[in-house]
Amino acid sequence: MLILASGSPRRRELLTQIGVAYMVNPSTYNEESPKKKDPEKYVQAQALGKARDVAEKFPGQWVLGADTIVAIDGEMLGKPKNEAAAIEMLRELSGRKHSVYTGIALINGHKEYTKVVETKVWFRRLSEKAIKAYVASGEPLDKAGAYGIQGRAAAFVDKINGSYTNVVGLPLSQVCKLFHKAKVHV
């Protein structure tokens, strides 16, 4: 059985949606705080760190780790620390294009398969009232970039170019390609 090294309810919902049998064992990997780094290298390193952390506890099992980040103008936006940070992130994304990167790592012992997926997202211009109402809902506080495309923030998105499920937190098509490449039957 696949081990998901994430406590994310969105990742669980996505794997369940495509019929993957898995169990959840969230990683205790100490994530680095995003800075002005290469977002692709960052999410790949984070996904590998999480997967390796959990794989140590489950030798011989396939482990899937993932990490998602929002990037705009060379700055990476992780999960907001509080409501004020969420408001600031949404102001920055308002009326602009940004990228969502998810790193995925599928590992079992010394076998490691990784992929980074980028999706471009365009936000409409948001009023201060819309931003504050969204933040008051509590929805953005546990999400990279302070929004969830699968929730109320769907109304903020003008268009995307790339994988929708990547923006939710797990690019399912690429995950399935890694399963196939690794000959993992889930």
C-alpha cells in the first residue's frame, strides 16, 4: 500500500478521487522557510525530505511526498502565518499572474522518482473587501499563497495554464506517470 507523507486533506481527496489505495503518515520533516530561491529546486527538495522522513519508518513501502509553493516576481509564498500575512499575499496576487509549483517524490528504499510541475494562474483584480471577507472565512490560512482554487477563491481565478490539480496541491496526471514509471500498482 502507498504511504502518503502528508496530512493535507486536499491531497487525500485527490488520491481518493482517482481510486488510489493509501494510508496517511504525515512527515515530521522540518521544512525550510521559503526565501528568494529557485521554486522548482525548493519544492523538489521539500518533497524528497518529506518522503525520505516517512520512508525510514516504512522500509520496503512506496512513499509519496509532495510540497506546493506559490511564486510571484521571484518571491515564494508559502502558507501565511496569520490573517495579516494572508491579506498581504492576496493583495500581491490581485490582478496578476503567478506560478504554482508542486514537487512530488515517490520513493522506496534507494529508488527515487521525482517531478516538479508548474501551473500558471491569473487572478482578477480583487477589492479590499473581497480579500478581507475571504481571509475572515479562515479558508486561506493553511494554503500556499493564501488561497484554495477548489474553494471560495475559485472566484478569483480568471484562467490557468497547466494542471488544475497541481494548484489544489497534487498534480494527479504526473503522480500517475511516476506510479507507472516505478511500476507501482495502487
